[in-house]
Amino acid sequence: MTCTSACKRLLILAAAAVFSFASALPMSAQTAAVGNISGTVTDTSGAAISGATVVVINNDTGATRTATTDSKGDFTSPFLQPGHYELIFSGTGFGKVD
């Protein structure tokens, strides 16, 4: 099966339209040089601790962030700059752990 010149022009036009549409789409922002710290807070028996406070401290800059664990004991502190971090965990009925 051969393609006539009209068919070839149509294919070229379709390819150009796809390229034009794809290049017009907005580019998503790059978030280079950032990271996340996430984890699960549990007691000594392995049970999840919900509502615990997690303080994330950048030891290089002194910047702090606070997160609270969800019902499964999970927490996330997103978009952190590179550095050395310290985590402090505390919760009702528990002592502070550095």
C-alpha cells in the first residue's frame, strides 16, 4: 500500500499539529535540590502513635518544621533543603526522644 502525496502532506500536517500542541503545554516546575523526610512513629511494642509531634530541625540553618503523625503514625516533612537534620519526637504520655 502506497501513500499518495496528499496522504504524505496530511501525515506531515498531523505530526506538526501534535508537535505544536505538545510544545504549548506548560512545563511543570522543577524541584531540584530538595528532599523529604518521612517515617512512622511507634512505641516499643510496635504500635503506631497517632497525634505525635515531630519537629524537624535543619542543624545547618536552624530552620524548623513541625509535623503531626496521622492515625497510622505516619508523618512527612516535604521540600527540605539539603543539610544535616535532627528529629525530635514527642507525644502525650511519652517522653521526648531526640
